[in-house]
Amino acid sequence: MIWSWAALMPHPPAILAQVGRGYERGAAHTLAGSKTLLARITARPAGGLTDFLLILSPHQPYTQGALLINTAPKLEGSLTRFGAPKLRLTLTTDLAIKAALAAHLTAAGLPVAEAANPDLTLDHGSQVPLHFLGRIMPKLPPVILANPIGLTPTLALALGRALASFQIPSRPLTGALLASGDLSHRLSPNSSIGFHPDGAVFDRELLAALTSGTGTGMAAGWTPERLANAAECGYRSALALLGLAGGPLEILSYEGPFGVGYCHALWRPSPETP
């Protein structure tokens, strides 16, 4: 198995011009980070295109105590509820890769559950990043959608480490991991859910973990109470990304407009592409 790239991407619908209608300009650094990320991916072999794209989205349905993998063979949805019905996606998957991945993770000791959920309407966690990736990919590769928020932090980190060794011996593959998630939603009083000082601490420590490539402390150091204070949704996605990378990531952008932390971070296996 050859991982071409893996990235943390934020998912606020308002950063899409069709939704934000000018409001997105308040997240200029995030938009610049998305452009840099897309350029870095395009510079990868084959233009960053892979045989499949694994998406970890905290807005997929989930199962407590397990990684929930979406087994629907086709997925469709739009951002109609955010006022942009023309932003629509129709996605396919590869059932053989999905089955092999589930078996690999189970053998590695990860609790895995499965359910078919073909409707993407409530999952802006996958839709928003995919609309950005669609700008550089003439056709999105088959996707595998999963939600890690039912996992403990330690298991989320273990998920990434297990992904690093995933392969199908009879079928050489290239893959990419999209870890979707916003950071704290309580960075300032203008947040829709208010301010808490743990929000800024959470973002600072997660950025440090991504920069150093060490996820163990981040996985162990945050109690459920403090995580609730921070009001994050990307913690477990980011931990899985750290587990896969096994080393430092490149932080391409971070800011906290609208009281919410948005980060673009990228991992590219060696040898690096300039």
C-alpha cells in the first residue's frame, strides 16, 4: 500500500463562495491555505490522484465504541440546507477495498462497525473538503467514508497506525487520507456557542502535535470534560492522521475566524516532492 498524501482539512460551508456570498473573505488565511494544499497535492505523482480516498468525517453517522464505515455503494448529497443546492456530489466507492480495509483494521484490534448511509445531506464534513479537491481532480476517486468519533483517543491514534500498514497483496494500491475536522468552536465570544479558555489551549496543543508529529500526549492529555469545553469536532480525525504520518506534518494555515479554529495540514511520504 502506498499512501500518496494525507491532510487535515476544515469543513465550514461558509468558506465556499456559493454559501458564504462574501462572508468567506473573513477566513482569508484559510482560503489561502486551501490553495496551497491543492497545489501541494497536484505536485504529487499522478497529480495526487489515487485509487481511493479515505475520508474521516465527524458528521457521518457514528457508533459509540467503534469506527463506523459507510457501506453504501453510492453516495449523494448537496449543500441545500446551507443555501447552495447546486453544490451537489455523487460519489462512488470500491466495495472490495472497503471490505479489505475493514478486515485489516479488525485484525489490528480496531473495533469496526458498518452501516449503509447513502445520503450525504447532513455530512458537510465530507462535502466541503471534496468541493475543494474537485477543483484539481477532474473526477474524484472512489471514496471510503468513515466516522472515528466513536473511538477513544488512543484508538483513534491506533487507527492511523494501522492504516500505515494497509495493503491488498494481490492489488497494489495508492491511497490518500482526508481527515476532516474543525478545531475548537469556542475561541472567542463571537463563537455561536460562546467562549471557553480551553478552546485556545486545545488548538495550540493540537498544532504542536501536528508540527512535531507526536500524537501520544495529545491522545492522553485531554479528558472528556476538557474536550467538551473546547467543543472540537476534528480531534479524532487529527489523531488518526498523526498515527498514519508517524512524523511531522506541514501546517499550511491556521486561524480562528468566527470563533472556530480552522487548520490545513499536510503529510507527504518521503521522498518529498518540492
